[in-house]
Amino acid sequence: MTILVTGSTGTIGAQVLAHLQARNADVRALTRSPETAQLPAGVTAVRGDLADPDSVRAALQGVSTLFLLVPNVADELTQAMLTLTVAREAGVKGIVYLSVFGSDAYADVPHFAGKYTVERMIEALDLPATILRPAYFIQNDLRQKDGLLKAGVYGSPIGAKGVSMVDIRDIGEAAAIELNRREQATAPLGRETYSLVGPDSLTGEGIAAIWNEVLGSPVRYGGDDLVVMEQRMKTMLPAWHALDLRLMFSRYQTEGAAATADDIAQLTTLLGRAPRSYAAFARDAAVQWTKS
């Protein structure tokens, strides 16, 4: 049978496809533009849009396992719930759903609350699913390049409580492992939930210190001003999205998003190795920036 990957051309979808390719799985990639999608060899592009249930129905024909990643859009919750409904009706035997770390705690952050509602639907309907809860992506900090190199400032306002950022490669590998496990099972498997996290509880000052060491030049933390962050985000994103992110960072500053020892141990068992660290990412990024 076949695995269908949604969000296939995005940051996480690309990682999932790469790790599935290494496992020689039969994979389809859902995309609105199959004619231009850049996909790994052997992956079949299929036209579809999660906002169009009929296109999802067509894409699910012959599919036994689904990776469900819904983009951060205004109707994210509706798209996720309808896709799960269509998958259930299609008889999909396994689902891997990408949620978010802290989904059950951040009730005032829209995309967190929406993902937790999807988790509740999975539980209420007893769907055969693995729920993956990734923390803030380490690779988001590639956007800090200009500030780090030109101004010596780390500008992501994550505060001082601690955030266990996760490497996107670990997300992709964890998803591929669970998709493969469910695809190879002879019958639907029970529900599982994994926190996808890094090994360290990172603060703004702590990350600045890592970059200071890696770059060999002074780096300071830019501070916790979320109003400025929201205004900056609104130059690149819709206003609703900028506010959503501000609310997320506010929670990071007041409560943190630190993994427990059990979270890290569970992920280590799933991956068969320790999750990647922020320091390792920073060293690699610095090398690439130097080359470019």
C-alpha cells in the first residue's frame, strides 16, 4: 500500500519525504502544484488541497497511512478535522499527526489550541494515530543570520524560562519511523504520543552565549520586547499570524517550554540515539555561513 504525505513541499514535509525515501517506502506527496513540486526521486506527486475535501478523497485512494501536517492558516483547525474525517471514511489504517509541544497548556495561543482540539478528536474517535508534538524548530534561527553576523545580536525573544528547541531533521526521522511502523503493521495500531524536543533547555542569554563561542565574536541577547516583534512580523505575515506568534512567545517568556527527562528518554528510544543539540546546529550553520 501507500503513504500519503501532506505539507510535502514545506520545511517539515521535505524532511519526512527524505527519511521515507531512505526506507524505500511507497510514497505520495500531496501538493497544489504537482507539475512544479521538487520532490525526492521515487515520490509521486498528487494534486490536492486540504481546504478541498474532494481533492483529498481522490488523493487517498489506495492510501493506507497518512502523514497529516496542516499549515498555519486561519482555517487550520477546519482543514485538519475534515481531513481526518475523510481519512477515516477512506479506511486509512494509520495516521501520524503533527501537533505542537505544549498544545494542551497554551489555551490562548490559537495554533496551539487548534492542534489540541485535533488531538481530542483523534482520542474521541479512537483513531489509529501517532501524535507528534514538536517544540520550536531550531532551524527557525537560520533567520537570525544577519543579526548575528552584522550586529552581534540574537533576536528571537524566547526569554529566560527555557525552551527545548528541536532539530527539524529529528522531526522528519521520527515521523518516518512512525509512518513506516504503522504502514508495515498488519492491523491498525493503538495511539501513541511523542514530544519531539532537543536535549537542552535554552534561554535567550544561553543561545547568545552559544553563538558567541561558535562565531568567536561578541553576541548579545536582543531582549524580550514582543510588541516590536509583532510589528516586525506584520511586515512579512498577516496580522492574525503575527499576533498568534506573539502570544506563543509570551508563553515561552512566562512559562517556558522545557522538556522533561522522560520526554528526552522517550524520543531517544524512538530515534535510537540522542536528539540533536542547538550547539551542534550552530556549529554547522557557522561553517555554512563562512563558506557562503
